[in-house]
Amino acid sequence: MTVHFDFSGRTALVTGGVSGIGAAVSQAFAKAGATVIACGLTEAEIGAAAADPAFAGITLRRLDVTDRAAVDALVGGLDRLDFVVNSAGVIRRDAEHDPDVFDQVLDVNVSGGMRVSAAARPLLARSRGAIVFIGSVMSFFGGPRQPAYSASKGAVRNLTMSLACAYAADGIRVNAVAPGWVITQLSRGAREDPVRSAAILSRVPVGRWADTAEIADPILFLCSDAARYMTGTVMPVDGGYTSVG
């Protein structure tokens, strides 16, 4: 985290919070003084995070966002909640042309975020808190190899705007970030393909891939009082990628 925020006394729940962008968000919230619950899908992910000093002081919980009972049990067991970051997500690329795989991707990336947000709504209303979804530059255009991922991120964009309107009366703000090309395990294939990586970077005005911390900082901003009049916003954090004609 390169920008200072103070979330002392606040509690943040981060799904998909033990890897990639979610891990950076969990750690940034912790550095800013928040109590953090970081969720991962598997015991292996949780175990790896538990062994990582960067997760010291962060509560680690296993959560499958496609399991409504598990979501309700985890959120329902919290005494306080100020922020939810819906970072759990999957991509299956070419396999997504199979309708069954397509459904599975949307269940995680869209319905999973809806389950968590709905479960968290009463607690967030009490704290007048905030929700941040993780969209993508693919919230704005299609992807021939990843039709489900692209469709899901387009849906996340509209879900963000819809919940912003629906939850405003509760004092809950709902926003999203739309990351561009970020150094994560999910992007490893493209980064290690010289032709694909060169094509991507040729369209990124700043000329490089993003670090996960560069996505976490805007997410914390959207949760902070500095963004108190922002809701329904889908903020590109893409090095200018979507600005290129």
C-alpha cells in the first residue's frame, strides 16, 4: 500500500482474499488498521496464506461463494462488518464455450458476489458501509476465448450499479474497479507468451503490467470517506488500456 488510509476499528471481508488482487486487498486493509477476514476456496489456499508472514493478524476462512448456506453462516457469525470486497473469481478460457462451464463461471463471478452482498446487507446498513466488486476491462468488451468470464464481468458492472441504487437507502455504497492487465496467477499464461504479452503492452499507454497493490489502493479509496459521494461507479484501473481507440 503506497497511499495511507486509516480503517482502525473497521472490519473488512474479502472473498478470494488469499491470492492475487484479493490478497493485496486483504493485506492493505490490515496495514490500514482494519480487522480483516480473508476467504479462500480450498484448505491448500488457506494453509499457504497461514504460512505467509504477510497474512499475520488476518483471519483466514474457507468459503465457497457458490454455497449460500456457507455464505450466510460466515457472514451471519460476524458481529460487525464495514466493508465487503467481492474478489472471488474464476476464468476457464476456451472451456467456457461449454454451457456447463459457462454456468459455473457465472455462478462464482456474479451470483457469488450477489450472495455475499445480500448476506452482508444488514450488517453494512448498521455501519453505513461499502461494497466493492472486482470487474475487469472485459466489463466493457468481449473475449473470444473467455465468453463466460467476459459476460460475468459485464454483469458485475450492471450488478454494481443496480445494488448501488437498491442499497443507497441503507447508507451502503456499492462501487467496482475494473482492472486491466495485472501480475497474478490468472494472467501468467498471457504474461509468459511473448507474442500475447507484446500485443497487450502495445495497447497499455503506461507500458507495463500492474502490480496487485496498484489495484488494492483504489479499492481502499472507494471504501474510504474520501469516496463518500461515490456509488454505482465502475472505475477502470488499467494503465489507460480502455482509453485506446
